Amino acid sequence: GYDCYPSITKIPNEVDLAVVVIPAVGVPPAMEEAAVKGVKAAIIITSGFSEVGNHELEHKVKEIAARAGMRVLGPNCLGVDDPLTGIDTLFLPETKVLISGEEVIATPRPKLGDIAVVTQSGAFGVASLDYLAGRRLGISRFVSFGNRVDLDESDFLEYFLKDEQTKAILCYLEGIRNGKRFMEVAREVTKVKPIVALKTGKTSAGAKAAMSHTGSIAGSDEIYSTAFAQSGIIRARDMEEFFDMCKALVFQPPTTGRNIVIITDAGGPAIMAADECELRGLKVGVLPEDCASVLKKMKEDAEIPQFASINNPVDLTGSVTSDMFVSVTKAVLQSSGVNGVILLGLHHVPGLQEDYVDKIAAISRNFLKPIIACDIGETEMALYIRSKFEKFEIPSYSSPEDSARVMAALYSYGEYLRSQGCLERYLASFKKRKDSTNTY
Amino acid sequence: GYDCYPSITKIPNEVDLAVVVIPAVGVPPAMEEAAVKGVKAAIIITSGFSEVGNHELEHKVKEIAARAGMRVLGPNCLGVDDPLTGIDTLFLPETKVLISGEEVIATPRPKLGDIAVVTQSGAFGVASLDYLAGRRLGISRFVSFGNRVDLDESDFLEYFLKDEQTKAILCYLEGIRNGKRFMEVAREVTKVKPIVALKTGKTSAGAKAAMSHTGSIAGSDEIYSTAFAQSGIIRARDMEEFFDMCKALVFQPPTTGRNIVIITDAGGPAIMAADECELRGLKVGVLPEDCASVLKKMKEDAEIPQFASINNPVDLTGSVTSDMFVSVTKAVLQSSGVNGVILLGLHHVPGLQEDYVDKIAAISRNFLKPIIACDIGETEMALYIRSKFEKFEIPSYSSPEDSARVMAALYSYGEYLRSQGCLERYLASFKKRKDSTNTY
């Protein structure tokens, strides 16, 4: 058991942090007591403030904190999960007991990793944890900030800029409190680490819903898109892109140009990827001369099938083997005219074995160009191949279009870094990080 | 072992179907022999015809078949998988042996079900089988048609119109051979069963890839969009929508109007769904009067939390219980002003137990309105909830935006049926089917 006290003022030791989880009306008196005790920070989980129109109560809390010099997270939030220190204020237990008595994982805490999650919605926050844990992605820290009576999104971005554990930031927003400051801070952060944002309240129905959720004024959606673009923030169109893009930006370097080559054993899916690349501003043009001549030689030497298509997409057809896939990928990566590679190695063909994943991972170390993998399917082999790629930090997707979209995000981030004169520095630091955490 | 013969002409019995899997150059002589034998139909799996520029060889095959009155599927295809009769010409075995010796499912055959798959790409076709089997969706028949020297997409649509086992058609196309006939046939089919199409080769890079894949001329993308819309075909934007929409159209009735209500325990995800609904032409407006007054009464009677938001989205907050979720859903479905319901029951909150799924399924029987479910997450409880919904044929998605998109597809199909004067008939036959296969 833990020691309990009738009031925070009765605790004999110093108190660094107060986590407030009592009904809304009791929050101001509790905060007064915390102030008396000299507490430095409070997390107010309690809801029932400005999101239900109770602005006065929220203002009272703000005043007490300001007077005492206390920093406040919330109210109407879940607080933090910090895998490094073990501080976890989420009131949702990791498991849930079904009616049958069986205990299942319901609100997991992801392992320690590279991604910081900053979210205005607590519910979406825990859903993110569930998603990230299920995909075996790790978080550096998680913060749900709700109605932001004090600390807001800009404060967290500023914090995560300096946090060494964090390599990329996922940011869910319904509104931004101070646009000018947010853009200033974001511009500094994105020079060093990527930010992927999901901004909801795009339509009138969404904006209305946002108002009654965290009391946010959503504002014009185009203004947000422009502000994000100017700050180097990658804006995700929807929840799926939000997670997909983050994984790619953490695992792979940005591209230094828009020329993408698609290597496949499956014609149809390659057309889907090519379509989506072009729609997103990437180029799936003819193969660069040096690369084309190597592949032509491979065809002449019968290293790849006579009927393989050595255009772009390179289609090695159903007769592909692991070694063909690997040597073609190597030849393509070696060409200076190629900025990124999408691999559509559908596992269904007889000659492609799972060892191609290890071999691709081994050669990828020698190139500072993004590789995105895709395998379609939901049964054993597809899940195995995708998870094997991700063990080697090659992001892997179940749809060709998703692969193309994340490549477009890597291009867009690369272009932003170049425009800020910090692409080379980013790539060098990315390489250093990869070399030091070599998983091969 | 099977009996082998040096030539088809040496087989003593009659032969209904020839499956041709020898190298391209040997195909015409083999077809000549099949003609002599009086074979009625041939599936030519072999590739190396017009997709690699070998038009003459393809023309030869066409001539032989026409002369003999033989129907031909292919060449450059996988042929058929028919779970009803057991005919399966796919040369890809169901399992694959890993290097470790372990045998895993690699190219599954889905169980018998409602969905016909018609695909120009064999590789995408098997990937579809993998996807559908993994999501436990059944197929009526699968046909991969490749270069269509004879039978083409319109023939299959015509066939599946009359096929009682088929309730919806998934159609992957790189090009259409005869636009006029295709539209004529499709118009008849879509009055009775939905067609979801994925048409690739949208961009110049995609069109080029399609040409070297199945020798298809992709044509202008807007023309396809218009032709699909005029024929009542639902066009999927990408692979994911393709499968998502098909599942919704098989499981749920189309909407009879655009008014959608979102019921949630999670504010953020509800905003995402509301945004996507509006972007896709649905309305997430104020609750209809009758429905609003029932919910108001429930609030007064403390049947739902005081701080629940009874706007649209209806946000029952983290204090929701299974019974609250169910009774609110029932009240919403009962309102004549509501055409469809999106349920965002995020499982992370303490009071929502898995029994809400069974209860929702039970009440859904009494309404001919679509219900779409969403639960976010990739760990045990989320997978369990989604799969439980689908057991009751309530389509379930992992992202709020996907739920909104499939609702838009149901609206779009409903509007098409209404424009053709066959909405009532479709709904009646849908209801009859549901009543006869009652899974509750």
C-alpha cells in the first residue's frame, strides 16, 4: 500500500508534481493547497472546464498556478507516459478483463523508442499508444495536454527539440493557441527532427465537434496547411498517414530529389505505386542511363528473366528469385540519378524467399537513400515479411499507395531541409545515429 | 498419381477445359490439338504475348479459338479459383516453406462467400486472396483474365449478374476493351449488386507501366471516372478503399440519404470522422428533433453522463458503459431523420465492455440502415472488438476516416439505385438475404 494523506500540505517530504484527479469543483482548492506546499508542477486530469463552457473555473485554476509559479498540464487530459522514468499518469490500466474472465491487452504502453507523441485528445492519445505498441514502435515520451490552461503544444515542441531520446514528433491538434510562437518553435525543431501533424476540425462539422471536445477554435484549414508547410511540418491527411509517415521519417533518411525507382515482381501493384508517386509529385521516369545499362547486362547474362521489364517500374515478374531482387536493388541504389527505392516484393511468387529481406537490409547500410517496402496480404507470410523488414528499420506497408505516400513525405521533408540549408547536416546526423544503432 | 498423355488428342474421355501452362511458342499447336479434341474452353496461363509486344502470337491463338468456337481465358493470367466446385488453376501453392523449414500460409484460398473477384493483374489477384482470407472474407469466385484474347471484363460482369452466390463484385482493371459494352453490362449489374472498381494507370507513369504489364491502353482517367459514375460503379481511390468499400457493400444496406450520426466515447477520433464525412459529401448536422429529445431525456434521467455532448457527434465520453452506448445507438437508429450511424466505441475506456458489440448487432436487425464501426488500435482488445463486429457483418475499421469513406460509398450507391428507380427493390432483397442468413 501507499501512504495516504488528508491534504497535500500534510505530506512531510517535498512534492515535485501533483496529479489532480478529483471532480472539477474541487480542483481550485486542491491547487491552492499545492501552491502552499510549494509544488512546482501539476497535471490536471479532471474534465468539466472550458470544453463544457466552464471558462470561469478554468480561469481560476490558471490564476492560482500563475500566482504560485506552478506549471500546469491540462485540465481535461491524460497527462504523461514516460517510459524512461516510468512516470505514467494514464488512468487506463494496460489490460482489461473480458466478461469471460480473460484478461487482454487494452491500453498498452509502448516500449522506449524514438517517437514523441503530443496530443490534444486523450482518447486519440491512448489509441495511438495501442497502435504504436501493436506495430512494435517505441515512444520517447507521451503527453496529452487537453485544454492547455498553461503548457501548450509549442512548449512541448520546444522541449522535444532538446530531448535526445526523441527523433521524431507526432502531433495531434484541434487548434493552436499561439500561431506565431508555434511557427517560430516548429521552424527550429524541423531543422533537426521531423514533426508529423494531424490537424482535425477541417470542416464545419469537424470544427463544431472540436469546440465541444477541447474548447478549441479550429480556424481556417488552409491557414493551417500553409503554416505547417512554412514550418517544415509534414501534415498527414488522416490517421493512417499520420502513423505511416512517422515510421518512415524515423527509420529512413529524407530523399535528396524526386526520382524514385519501383522494383517489383507484381505488375498491377507497381502501377498503383507509380500512379500514387506521380500524383504526389514524385517522378517515376525512365531509369538513369548507368542503371539501365547494368540491368541490360544482367538480362543478357541471364541473371534476370528475359521477359523482365527494365523500365521503371522494374518488373522482375513471377520468375524472380531472392538474389535477382537483391542484385537489382543494389544496382538501382548505386545509380546517382536515383533518390529513393520502393520495393514491391510480393511474397506469393515461388522463387522469392524471406532471405531477400536480410540481404536488402545488409546492402541498404551502404546508401543514404530511403528504401520503402510493401507486401500485400494479411496471412502469415505477408505479416512475417513486413515485420522482418521493420526489424531492420525498413518501413513496410500493406498497400502500394501507402508506400508511395510515405516516399512523398520523405521527399517533402528533404526539400524543406534543403531550403533551410540543413539537409547535409541532417543526413550526417541521421547516418551517425544509424551507424551507432546498427541492427544488422 | 494422375494419368498423363503425350497429347490432349490421346485422352480417351471428353475434355471440357484445357489449362495451358507451356511456353508461349508451344501454345498455338496445343490449341490446335485442343480444337481437334473438341474442347469447349481453355485457360492460357502462359505469358509472353502482347504484354511483351508479341501481338502476332496472340492473334494466332485468337484465330484458332474463334475457328473452333472455343472460349479462352488469358493468356498471361492465373485463371480461376472456384470454392464452390473446387476448380483452382492458380499455380501458387497455398503454403510456402521458409528457409528454416517452417511452412507458412502464403497464397491462401478464401472460404466460400459473397464476393466475386475479377482482376486483370494476376499478382494483385493473389494478393487480394491473401488479403480477403486474412480478413476472413469469403469469395464466390475468382477470375484473373490477363490479356483477354477472348473473354473480357464485360463477360465476367454479365456472368456474375446471374450468379446467385455473388452478392458484390470487386473489379481490378488496367484498361477496358469495349467501353460501350462494359457500361451497358455494368448498368444492368449495379441495379442488382454493387461493383467496386480499382482502375490503375491514372498517371503517365502508371499508364506506361500498365502497357508493359498487360498490354493495356489506360486512357484518360476522367473518362473512366465518368463512365464508372454513370454505370453505378463505385470507384475506389486506392487498394485499401477497394477492400474496405466492398466489405461495407456486402455487409450493409446502402443509405437512403446523407444524414449521418456519429456516436463516440472519444472526442478526437469523432472529429476525424466528422471531417471526412463532410469532405465526402455526407452531412453530420444537428441531431433530428425526435432523437435529440430522447437523448435529452436520457441525460435528465442520468442514463447517460451529465457532461455527455448530445450534439452530432454524440460524445458519451470516457464515462460510457456498454448499456449507454447501446441505448443511444438504438435511439439514433429509431429517428427517421438518420440515414446511417458510425460507431466509434474506443475500447480503452473502463466502462465499455465487449458485450456492447453483441447488443448492437441484436438491435441492428430491426433497422435497414447502415452501421459502420471503428475501434483504433493494434493490440488484443482492438483486434478482438473489430473481429467480433465483423462476425455479425457490421464492417469494422481501424481508422475513423476509413469508416466515413465507406459510409460515403454506401450513400453513393444508394443514390445511384434511387436514380435508377431500384432502391426499394434492392433494400427488400437485401433484407430478405439478411433475414435468411441470420447470424445472431
